[in-house]
Amino acid sequence: MDVSELRQRVEQKSASLPIALPEPQVAAAWRKVEAALTWQRQASHHYLICRDDPLYPPLLQQIADPPSVLFIKGHPEALLRPAIAIVGSRAASHAGLALAFQLAAELDSIGLAVVSGMAAGIDGAAHKGALSHSGSTIAVLGTGVEQIYPKRHRQLYHDIQQYGAVVSEFWPDITAFAGNFPKRNRIISGLALGTLVVEARRRSGSLISARTAMEQGREVFAIPGPVISGDHQGCHDLIKNGAKLVESLADIVEELPPLLQSHLQALPGHVPLQTEHNSQLPFKTLLASVGYETTPLDVVVEQSGITLDLVLEQLLELELQGWVAAVPGGYVRLKRN
């Protein structure tokens, strides 16, 4: 987009207003236009996409309040791929992070892009899971695209641009503001055919994405979990209210339009999220003694009936294989049977 084209659009918009804008407001608007075009010219991977642009995502066009302009760093064509949004708790459990990572990698492996918000927790795990395969993932920011938030995701921010796209409706230099994050959630769900909530408490911000997905007429998916701690209560509430319970990739794909299903890469059968068969489980007795919530070491020893030395040896092997993780206070199980 060049200066004259954007100026023409602004003039057309101004001409349609019932009253003339005061001169200071007009001047401020032109300064923003010039700043946006300057930003676009700064690098070859900077893009300004307006609603009548061929690269504007068609699914996003369909929502009630699509952003008039998208600022994009990376590959804008990534936004044209069919996608699933993955969201969840910022303070996610080890099991939740592992599930988000695995499902994102599986979605990408069959040709679906992964959309999320680059937040800590489930969002970050979902982006990393997609990047672990071919890397088509889209981060919708609640800041401008030049702001890295949270700072710990600096490398992730750059990796997403290399293989997917970082997107925002806010001016590039806009810093983190609490009110902008709920607003951006409509874009996360609006870019996707459906939204999957991996782990969420009842007051989790990720439930806003689920609500906007429902309002937009998109599919909503949720993964159930243990009821004791309340970390999954938001997911349980969604399922009670009609969200699709997800145990495997097939649960998501079977809700997609038939035409899209036929174009996806070949799917395996109805395989659980963790694909190892029971007969191949290592150290079955010990593994059965480790829960999805933190299990103290003495409880593992007592429930398994195995000596402490052997428990420690087997737990180390299970940790190396990705079945369990050591956490403060004991161990948690990461994989289902």
C-alpha cells in the first residue's frame, strides 16, 4: 500500500462523515497515517492489510466488528490458511502445557494453522508446538506489533515471524494495556474455524475467546481435567454449555466442514491425545501412582509399593521419556494412557 492509496481511503472515509472534523483532529489523523506507512517501509516483512486487501483474512471479515487495519510482521499469507485457535491459562500445569504443545503440533501436521495470543502458559506452548513441526502459527497481540509481551517470549516472537505471522490492530508502538487484551480476543477467535480451551479456571481470560467464538458462530472445544483443584473448571463449564469435549485430534477435525476435511492431510484413527498404548507403558505400577496434580514422593512410594531407590530410578527414566515432570512438592504426570 502506498501513501496516495491510503490518503485516498482516508479522504473517502472523511467525506462520508456527517460533520467536518476539526483541523487538529485531521492533522493528528494524517500523522498516524504517515507513521503507519513509515513503519511499513522499514522492513520487507512489515505489512499493512486493509479490509479490501486480497490478503485480509476472509473469516475475520465475517465477524461483527472486524479491525479496519491489521499490522503484520512475518508472512501475511499465513492468515489465509484454515486455522484453529488454542487458548488457556497463563499459569498452566505441566500437563496442560504438554497437551497444548502436542495438539498444536498435530494440527499443524495435517495442514491447520494455530492461532493464539503469545501469552505465557498455554498460548506460548501452542505456538511452540506448531513451530516444532512446520511452524505455521499466528500470534495476535494485545499490544502493537513492535512490543514484545511478555518479555520472556522474545525468541518466540522472532520465531513466529520467521515461520508465521505476528498480528495486531493496534498501532505498532502501543504498549501493554489491560483493556486491549480482551479486545484482541475477538481477532483470535475470528481468524479460526474453532477455538480450543486447554486449561482454564472459571475467571480465566481465555474464556473471553471462547465466548467470542460462540458469538461469531464458530466451534468451541474444551479439554476436561481433574476436578479437585479447579484448574479445569472453566473447561467443564464450557462442555456443560455445549462445547465439544476433546480427547484427540479427531474430535476437532470431525467438526470441521466436510470440504475442508477432504483437503486435510490423512488423519490417523481416533487416537488419544497421548498415543502410547497401555501395553507399551513403561513402569506401569509406578506411573499409575503419579497423578495429574502434584503427587508427593512419599505418596508415590506408598501407592506403588516399590522401594525408594527403585522409585527414584524409574521416575528419572519416566521424566526423560516425557511421561512425568518433577515439580515443587513432588511429580506430575504429563501423558495419558
